[in-house]
Amino acid sequence: MNILVICPNWVGDAVMATPALRALRRGFPNDRIVGLLRPVIADVLQGSDSFDSWFSWNPRGSKPLERTWSVLRALRRERIGLAVLFPNSFHSAVIAWMSGASRRVGYARDGRGWLLTDRLEPIRSGGRFVPSPVIDYYLEIAKYLGCPRESYRMSLVTSPAEERAADQVWHACGFGAAERLIVLNPGAAFGAAKCWPAAYFGELARRLGGLPGTHVLVLCGPDEQPIAREIVKRAGRPTVHSLADFRVSIGLSKACVRRADLMISTDSGPRHFAAAFDVPIITLFGPTHIEWSETYFVKAAHLQKKVPCGPCQLRECPLDHRCMRELTPNDVFEAAIELLQRFPREPQPMRRTA
């Protein structure tokens, strides 16, 4: 049987889906698994053995083969027997239905229940969705399909090209193998409400960069280079660097996080790279429920100030952004010291390639 797996559209969700992908592989060892991924998610899962083949799907992209009708024609040629839907969108259910899959399994959300043959019900209370870990949400689909129970361990790999790109960063920044590296991730694709002030990140980087034998590296995407440069400028230390002047990519960020001793991040997708590479992680939560992205990673610390207006789940704060502003650089610095002491660096090779 050919199985279609429609992957999540968000970076963090894709990483949190890796245990469920592993369960599907174990549950259907003799079947062919075909992935349908957005281009950015293909970059995240590059090198994964979860799929026998995969298609890149970008409805508004410039590449004709990634457009919806081209993808549908390709999927129909695959003669899909089972479609597994991780996203909750109506669009993904339409794709599964139009692919010709005889069985379509997913959650009955977004008014798409009639397009599914097997409908799982999300947890509700009083008509509202109850915040619950996405990692469990995906594993429940695999469990429903009879797959063996899988651990919560998330997993990613890096490619030789991604590691070479990280080597260039290490050489340019003068990182020594024996020195400690802390990576900061200030971005938040969800919206500005998740962002921690650049001035706070700058002060935190200044203090961390002053620790003996410690360097700080600020990650960024193409649209986040100005804030990365601002953080480095505010830190004012030669031990604080950023990726702003390099050719940034998901793959480079993965390789940098893999080599780190600690990651400090907003509640954004790349924070899950840390757990996938067994790197301690501090996440700065503001408007979002911690429960949605709980991954049960023992080397994680969640910081969140309780405020009367939150968690609001809004992309933009209509008030004064107090949930993030009340979380001070000193709060985060103390948490960083505690996590570094609890989970000291373990000797590891510089490279781990697919």
C-alpha cells in the first residue's frame, strides 16, 4: 500500500511530528510512505528516513511542479491507499480527497469532517479546544492506525552541506572547540506578540558573553537580520556574534543549534531544534499556552510571567505587551546559569551528518 502523509505547515509542528512519523514507519514497515511537505518543512526534515519519497507543495510558489494541480496529478499516479493528515486545515483534507486516497485519517476540525473517512475528535471543554501537547496530538493519529507506542524523542539530522556552512561560521567567528556556545533565537513567525524586546536580548547577550570561555551566537532568518545585528550592537562584546552576515537557512540554523551548549528562544519553531539534538533549551513564553508545545524534554525550562490578560493567543498585543516585558534579562540569565550547571557540556564530535 502507498501511504500519503501530509506534514504540518509550521517548523515547530514539523519537529514535534517526528515521533509520530517514526511510529508510522514502525507500524507500516512493508508499505511505501510518501510525504507531502511545504518547501520550508522539507528543509527541516531533510535527511529523514520517514519517507520513501516526497513531494514539495507550495500553492503560491513560482515552481510549476510545486503548484496544487501538478502535485495532485503526481499523487494520483501514486495510487494512494491511506492518507494521514497532520494539519487541521480544510485545504489539506481537500488535497487528501482529491488525491484519490480511499482512506483519509485526521482530526475533525475546520469543517472538514465530511472529507475524512476516519475522524478523530480533538479535546474540547465548553465548546473550546483544550490546550494539549501537539506531540501527543500527532501520536494519537499513529495510535489510532494501530502503530506501536513511540517515545516522545524528537529527532533531526544535518547534511554535510549544512555542516560545512556551520564550519564557515565557526571559522569566521573564531569559536574554539573547547569553548561554550549559547545560541539565541529572537524570531517569531507567528507574530510580534511572541517577541522579546531586542534591548532585553542585547542585555542578556552582554551578560552571557561575559562568562569565562563563552560565546553567544544570534540566529536569524532572512527577515530577522536587522534585529540580530541590533542585539549584537547592544551587547557590545567581541564574544557575541550573529548569522546576519552569512547566507542564512533552516539547515544552517539546525547545524548551529546542534553544536550549542544551550539555546534560548522565543516560542517559535526553531526552538524545537534544541530538543531534537538533545541541547538544553530555555523558551520565553508570552501570549501562548505552554501546553500546546510541551514536548516532555527533560533539559527544557519554560519561562512565563502570569498576567491578567494572558495567555491570549493573539499575534499582535493590543495593550502593552506586559507578558514579555515583565520577563526580565536577569530572570533569563539566572535560568541559563541553572540549566548550564545541571546539564554541562558532554564531549561530542563536531559533525553529525545524514
